[in-house]
Amino acid sequence: MNQRIIHEKRKGGIRVHMQMMWKRIAWIVVGLTLIFIVLIMRLVWIQVVQVNQVMPGMQRTMREMSVLQRERGVILDSGRGQFTDIHGLPLTGKMEWGIVLFPQDRVLKKHGKEDNKKKHKDDANFNKLASILHIPVNQLIEEREKERTPHFWTGGGSGPSLLNDDQLVRIRDLHLEGAEVYPLMTRYSPRASGSQWLGYLSEQQEQPGMIIRHQDEVRQPFAMKFGAAGLERTLEPLLRGVGPTMVTRMVSGDGQIIPEIGPRVIAPANSHYPLNVETTIDARLQQGIEELTESSAMEEGAVVVLDTANADVRAMVSRPFYHPQRVDPQQTSWGNRAVQGAVPGSIFKIVTAAAALEHGVVSRNEKFHCEGTYGKYGLSCWKNHGHGELNLEEGFAESCNIVFAETARRLRLEQLEQTTDRLGLARSVGWQAQQFAGMPVLKHFDHEEPGRIRTKAVNTNDEGAKIQTAIGQRDVRVTPLQAANLIVTLLHEGRVIAPRLVQRIRYADGDTMLEMPLHNSPSSLGQISPSTAHQLLHWMTTVVREGTGKSLQQATWHVAGKSGTAQVLQKGKPKNHQWFIGYGPVEAPRYAVAVLVQNVSPDRDHQATDLFRKVMDYLAASPHSL
């Protein structure tokens, strides 16, 4: 009986043990199944989802990158946003044609009759290609084989050598295996330009924490660029685009091109890019005024043309010209002189006259006496024997230093400073916005200088400094942009408007991405009175009718303005800055214009006044001015 009980207990123990073992096996199977399911899901995620996600900093998916690792290519279009003028005419981005050379070493691995015939045919066609390009065939083959990746034919230059229409047709008919014609997007015109406001591109330099996009995926004829100046720089975050368009060839494991697989073009799939920046510039006016500065032998200076209705920039020319494709940062021609401060001379008398009228320090009919010299501070009038008796309006028209010296004595330097600020001078006036389009600051005028009226070292009680300031000498600096905008301010009864260079940015499909609204640039000190603005505009007509601007009576339009001459030193030698700022036509103002001719000989005729007339005549003849 006891043995039977013991046997039953043993059987029960074995049964329990077996049940526990099967439970463990079941849990192991369940665990392995769960792991297998997780692995399957992970594999599905990688194969279906992750490979189609854009890789950080690369603007391409993992699937695309895996393919590109077996391809070599050349960029046809960087995908960077483009600029147009106010009428939609392109300012950047022109479709040209060039030859992409595909290296051919070790491509033909067979040596049969058919292969040799093909090789001889290719050699003959390469001779024809060299003849079309007007170069020795050895030079062409040498350039093709100097690199192991596809690249544009440069002709020995630093960039792609472009084809003319005749070359394009003849080369296409050759059907070459190792050299094929492709379109490429060139950015700038090859000619020198006075459009420094547009800027230029520079090689992208790697910085800590920065990912160089597209660096490993294709052979690039030029490194990816970034905006280094002008609008190219200030709008850089918006212009980058989403990736280049390129032509590629499949390569073997050792990097050799596979001839059986033809070239393919890869382009971004996003229809919104590249962006299109619509500027306020009129390209025809810009080019026409650039040509006027050329024919007038203007060496240094700037011309600014603003629309009087809203202060939009219609043309902005800086001399000397620059080549946006060949910029030397050590030189100064790339700098925009239209936004750099210069000694204003007598155009600053507009500010002094405004201060005198605002503070009532000169009566309407009060007469001043000019004998040609002032007797102190080394001050004299430009007219040797003086102007005799004249009031403030006549002194303004004749640009008499003596009249304005006496006027300045009645003003405090602080009053001149306040009036300057109210008129939009001695500070930045160009369009800018805080926290706009995801950027901390968005500016239209790169490197715009604020200008100034005095340095901190000047004592406000220094009468000599005050008088020199009142006639636009000593430490006063005004930019041509500010000077032209001063005219617009007076035409708007003292209200300062912020000039724009860009009106909107559109997506590639035409939808608007950003509007750049007009806005004012008021002073915290308020503005001058409308009556003072009207008075000064009237006095500008007197300048042309009776004063220093009489030569402008021959202009097509009835114009008005103020001349200025500032004495400066250039490398220790006395030079003059010549100015003329004004508007026209007087009856229905369309344009405000500032002309600055820098560093001319003191005995030279007033080139700025003559150029102002030419610019106004050109604007009068422009179809857009009718």
C-alpha cells in the first residue's frame, strides 16, 4: 500500500515537472515569436517607411542615398531660389547649354570587332567635337580623363564653357558616348554690373556642427554656394532650396562607369521650390542708368532711383562695377556705395533749413549779407566776391555757406540732430523686420550704414563744429539711399517711409510664400510739419529756376532738387564729393533721384548735376514713366 502511494506521488511529481517544463517552453516560444514579430515590424519600417524619409541635412531619402552611392554625377541646377524684377524679368537664372564629359578609361572591356569599330567611331566623333569647339582633340580627351567622375567641359576655365546655338545643334548630331549636351542654370550675367544690392555667392565653408549637404553624393563642378553679400546674403535661409538637379551615371564597385546603363536626371520632387524673389527693381531702368554712368565716365559713386509713391527702389547703381562671378573679397568694388555713408556737403542744408523753419530762428524776409568770406572757422562761400544781400530761400538756392553759417549759430546742435533723425538721416531707413519668416532680422539692404551727424568727441557747445555740421561737412555722413529717401519724405509731408528692394517671395508654382508689406520708419522724436516739407520742396524749384541747378532747365521734365559739394581728402590729396538730389516731374512727382560722384578733382565741373539731368531724361523717355 505504501509503495503504491509512493509510486502515485512520483507520477504526480513527474506530471507537475512536465507541466512546468511545457509552460517554460511555451513562454520561450511566445517570447521568440514576439521578438520575431518586432524584427519583422522593424524590417518593414526600414524597408517601407525609413528609406523614404529625408535624411537630416541631406535633403534626400535613404533609398535615394543608397542608389547615389553607386552613381556619379554633375549638378545642372543647384536648386537655389531666383530673382526677378518688378515686371517679372529674370535677374538671375538663365538656362544655358554645356558638355558633360564622362570618363571612358577601362569602359570597353571586350576587344571584339564590334567594340573596336565603336571605339574608332567614337574617336572620329571626338575629333569632330574638338573641331566644333575649336580646340585640339588631345586637350579635349585630356580634360575628359583628368577626373574620374562626370564633369562639365571648362575649356581650361574655372567654370563650364557654354555652347552657342550652332555648336549645340552640331554636337547633338554626333551622339557621342563620352560627351553629352545638357542644360545648366547659370546665375549671373557675365558682364560687370552695378547691382551690388543683389550680391554674390561664395564657397560654403564647413563650420563646427554644420553638415555640408550633397558633399559625398555627386561630383560637383562647383562647391555648393551660400550668399555672401546683398540680397543673396540677407535672404539666404529662404533661397537655399531643397536640393539640386543633376545628371548621373551608374558605376561599378571599383568606381567605373557602366556603359550599358545610360545617364539619368535626378531632380527634387517638391513643386514649391525653387522660390522666386520678386524685387522692386526695374531691370530696364537699372541697365539704362548703369550705361549712363559708363558714358559719363563716372568712376566712383552711386545713383539711387526711388518711386515717390512708396519709396520702392527702381534702380540702384554703384560704381565701380563688380563681377558677381569673380569677386575678390579683398577688393571694394563688391561693396554697395548706395548704402555707404559719404560727406554730403550742401545737400545737408535741407536739414539745416528744416531745423530753422521748425524752430522759427529765421524770419521770412530776413536778409543776410555774404561777402565771400566768413572771417572764422576757415569758412568761405563758393562765390569769391560773395552774393551780397539775400534771404534764406535765396541762400538755399545759391547754396551760400555764409547764410547757413549765420543760421546755424541760432540753432543748438541738438536741434540739428533731432531734425536729422525726424527726416530719416543719421540712422538706417531701409526695410527690415524683426522675427520675420522665422529669421531674427530680415533686411533688404545688406551692410546698410546708418550715417551720422557727429561723433561723440564733438562738444555740443563747439560753435565751429556746429557750423561745419550745418553745411554738411566735418563728421556728417549720409548714404545715397537716405538722400533719395529724404526727397520722398518731403513729398509725403514729412512722413519717413522705409525703402524696399523686395515686394514678395513666391513658390515655384506661383503661390505667394511671403509678402513684404510697405511700412514707415518713423522717428521717436516725431516728424517735421507738412508746412515745412512744402516750403523746402518749393525752395528746390527755386534752385533750378534761379540757383545752382539752372542747367536743369533744359531737362525734359520740370525737375527740382538741391546740389552739394563736399571737400574730402583721398590719400592726403584734396578731392570733392559731388551730389545732386531731387525729383520730377514737379507737377506730378514720379521719381526721387540721388546722384553721388565721389573723389573728383576740385576744379572739375559739377558732374553730379549733369548726370542727374541725364537720369531724369532717361526716366522721362522710359515707357514705364508714361
